[in-house]
Amino acid sequence: MFPEDCEIFVNGLIDLWVAEKLIKLDGSRKPESIDEFISRNLIQVYRRRSDGRARSLRIHDVLHTLCINLAEENNFFCILHKLKTTDTAPIVRRITCTSSQHVDEDYRAPKKVRSSLCFGRGHHQLLNFLIRNAADLSSLQILIIEIGHGQENNLPDEIAKLSSLSYLKLNGRFKSGIPSGISSLKNLLTLVVRSLSSRVHMTGRILQMKQLKHLFLQKVSFDTDSLPHNPQYPKGVKVELPNLETLDFDEVEGYYFTPYSFNESKLRKLRTCEVPRQPLSFLSEARPSLQNVEDLKLGRCFEDERGGSVPRLDLSSYQYLVRLHLEWFPSRCQINFPANLVQVVLERANDKIRDLVESLKTLSKLKIIKIKDTYGFNNLDLSGEHNFPQLQVLVLRDVHFQELIVDEKGMPKLYKMIYRPPNLSICSQTIPDRLKKIMVVHGR
């Protein structure tokens, strides 16, 4: 169903499998079947994460063609422009659009279609198909529309008529905003909107969809002009998502959190980037407001509701927090790390980096440290007996330093260093011999 030569991201593939009810997750976010496919050379690892896990996949052209043929023979899906010529079209459950070939406009949609997918090519045909047949697509549960690079289109209001949708993914360049009627889809559990150009407008009612479980937004702006303003909080739409398990915002404007935005027992992943003036001080309360969060990213949001810096971010009580990403925060902000942290990313930490590294040295479960885009210091001390007892991977990307200090006692389990030098000669930075032996250099 994916186009030829397509890079398939593992997390997106898993989400699609879950939406299709092909698998149930046990909390690992990686079904054993993916490892099995890789080991049998049925799929190829295209990119890996720093810990060696597959980040994205590809399928060989010959195998891709074979899979397409077998899937069509077994009625697993049907290509959109073949609907009229396919004998089994009335019972088709999945349709996909892989080209810009003409689709007969007088053909009625199969009433049992559950999934409709378009990855780049042919989105005009699929959108027109949805406009003409929205009333007949009452069983459609999954809709993916990815508009290819260099193309743009308007999203039809008819998407809001697809009342059974549980999974909606919209990627691309959109001439107009996101249809406001999407907020009325009562069965929608997963919403993904990623703009590839400028920010697109979206109704704030999205942030009050009580049934939503997973929300991913990139380059989205919520309309706040008509909203009443509570001086206690920034102007914007209040987030009220009691059943949410995943929130991932990147360059999103016009919203704010309160201590009651989420159900504290349900939210597992919270990632916000470039969100100024957010009242995140509730994260530092003695009793964790988000006690079951496992993955947390905070970017440019270390300010309280009055615009001043949050003096302390205490995450020490978050016993389930294992992945933490902190970006661009003031040096006077005191940070207490959770004891069970496994992976930490420090981005634009600058003159605070040495204090942060010092705080991380004694964490007994920490396996991966990533430091990115950081400057303002001369040396970084990673030495010392009993320090970083479980650290396995060290990643330094665009980090401006003169010297790394290590010894044979610290980091006893370190086996890989991934290094990408800044816009300076690699020779201007002193790398100890111990690290050179395990270093992988990435170009810019």
C-alpha cells in the first residue's frame, strides 16, 4: 500500500497496524513481527536510532511488486482507479491511490470500505472521490492523505461527514485551513496534522475532543481572536483532553495547559516545542500531575503564566519517566531529573550543560545521552569512578567544546559515541583515545 521507494517510519507503521486492528501493543511500541521481517530480509532498515533500533524501513522493489500483486489477488486492497474494473470491488475494504490515473466520476464507492490511503501521488483523485462519495463511506475508519512535495491542495469539508473515522492523518501543503467540522467526529481517536509549509489554521474545538487518544500537530495555529481571555493564563485555547495518551506539538500556536488539561493516569507521552509562556510549573508539584508520563519533551517553554522563568523543574517524583528531551531553557532554571531515566536529550543547553551533566552522573539506569547544538563551555568532564554506571551510547551533535575529559573508571559500559562536529575543523576539538576507538563520525 506504500508507494515504491517509500521511507516507512516504524512508529507510523505501528500506529497504522493498531488502527487497522491488526495488532495489539503490549506497551513496547515495537511488535516482534518487525524484528522478524528484518531478520528474514523481507524489509530493509533504512535508518537506525542511536541505540541501534530501526527508525525507518524500506522494501525492495521486487518484493514490493510481489506484495502488491498478492494483496490485490487476495482482495486485501484495491487501487482507486481500478475500482470499476474489479469484480470484487463491492466487498473491497481498503482502497489506495498510488498514481494520478483518471478515476471514473460516475462510479459509486464500495459501502464496506474501511481504509483509504494516499501517499503523495494521486491525492487530487482521492479528494475528488471523497467529495463525491462521502455520504456512502459510512464505514470508513482510516483516512491518510499525504500531499507530495511541491504540491498543495484544499482539504474538502466533506471529511467531516465521515462519521466513523477513528484515524485521520493529513500531511502536506494546504491552501486553506483544516476543515473545522473535523472536531465533530465523535469516533476519532487519532489525529495527525503536519503542514509542510506555513502554519495552517485549525479550530480550537479540536482541543476539547474528549475521546481523542493521540494528537500529533506540526505548524498549526489555533484561532484565538474570538475567545474570552483569562488573565491567569496566556491568550489561547485551553487544552481539555481527558482521554489523551499522546500529545506531540511542534511549532503550534494559540493554546495553553492547565493542571486539569489531562487525565493524570492516562497521558504517556507529552512533547511540546517552541511554545512560549506556558504555565508548566504544575509539573514540579510534590504530587506529580502527570504521574504516568513515560516520554516528555519540553522546548522553549520554561516560563510561567506571568512571563518569568520557572525557577525549578522538579521531575524527581516521575517514576515512570524514562525518556526526557529538554531544549533551550534558561541557565537559572534548576532541574531535578527522575531516578529511572533511560534516555536524555539536552539541546541548546549552553552554559548550563556542565551542571546538567554533573546531575546525570549518578543515575543508575541512564543508557543514552544526546547533547545537541550547545556552546558556551570549554571542557566537558565525563570522568570519575561510579559515574554513568549504565551509559552505553553518547551522542554529540554540533557541540562546541575544546576538550572531553574521560578516564578508565567512568562509563564502564559505553560502547558507542556518535559525533558530528560543528562548523569547525574536527582537529580543533580534543577527543580522548578511549572515545576515538568507539566513535562514529557523521557528516553535516
